[in-house]
Amino acid sequence: MDEIDPFEARLLFSNMLDNLTGAQPTIDRVSTFAIKNHQLADDLFECIQEKLDKFPIPPRLNILLVLDGILTSSSRSSATQLALQAWRPLVSKDLASIIHKVTPETSAGSSNVLQTHKVVSNWQRKKLFDKAELDKLSKMLAKRVGDVSGSASVSANESGMRHQDILKRIEEDRERHKRHKEDAWIRPANESPRDELNAYWETVSDFNDADWQDISADNETYQLERSN
């Protein structure tokens, strides 16, 4: 199969990014294009940088999800491995800049924080980039997640998103979470038991009020059964 012309690839990839949505099939389609054309990673990454500067803030999250798809594909094909080798150093060089462009210190940026934190946490588990830099970014995002959760909900006007767009993103996030849980069962063949345990441990949410309520309900059920 002949390699695609670099100029043509840029045009196609740029058009795909312009039509990108948060729906997983569109993210997969763009990621797959980048993986198949890994030899043009430099050109395609330039397109991504341009779009991160050009796009409104909320849709920038979709670009981050494309990068995540390229870097963490569950496929073990030779193209996937070559794509990782090509894209990893490019993203690593601009990692902090990418994260800050997706989650600027604005109300619109705050709407991207939760999903961005999940992506960075996934990269931590997979040890894709420098540990110190990922730890720093993860702590920053975790703090902002807490700030957003502890304050009033960001309104549609503040985030720059329409109400129907917010509902659509919630559904897309739910579907993405489901897929990530399924992908968590795909483990590297040479992974140690400790690394596997750590990976699963990272997927467990923090203990919260809902857990206390569940325990209380279970305890009440147990006490009723004992008294009968």
C-alpha cells in the first residue's frame, strides 16, 4: 500500500479534527488515522497544535481524547507500536502546554478538568511520560476537580456550552467510562501481579458518603434478618 502524501494527510487530518465530536466512534476514527499514518506523526501533531490554539475551549477535550486513543490503543499491531514510538516524544515535549490549553483557568476550562484528570491518571498508570511531570499535572487537576465539586455547578453560559451539549457530553463520558472499565481487563502479557493489582486499585473510587449509605443500608438489612 502506497504511503499517503504528507500534504494530503494534513488536509484530511485537519478536516477530521474540524468535524471531531466527543462521540467515541469519531475519536476512534481520528486516532486510527493517526496510527495508520504514524510515519507522518510530526505533520499530524502540528495540526493538533494548531487546532488546540484555534478551537473554543470545550471541544479541545476531544483532541486530548484523540491523543489518548493514539497512545493507549489496546491493539497490539505493529502499526500501533510504531505510532506509540512516533507520538510519545512529540506529546512528551509539549505535555504541560497541551494540558493547560485543554483546561485553562476559566469556567470553560473547568468543564474539561474531570475528564482531563482521568486521562492523565491513565497515563500515570501506563507510565507513558516522566513520572514527576505527570504527578505534578495530576495533583493540579485533582485540586481543580475538588474546587469545582466544592463550588456551585458551572452554568451553561459560564462554560460556553449549550444545555443540550452538556447533556450530550454527560452521555459521552458515561460511554467512555464504560469502555475504560472494559479496557482495564486487557493487561500486558509480561505484567507482574503487583503492577496488575496497582492498575486495578487505581480504578477504585475514593470512599464517600454514598458508600457510607450503602453500608448503613446493608447493616439494617442484616439486623432485620437476625431479628427474624
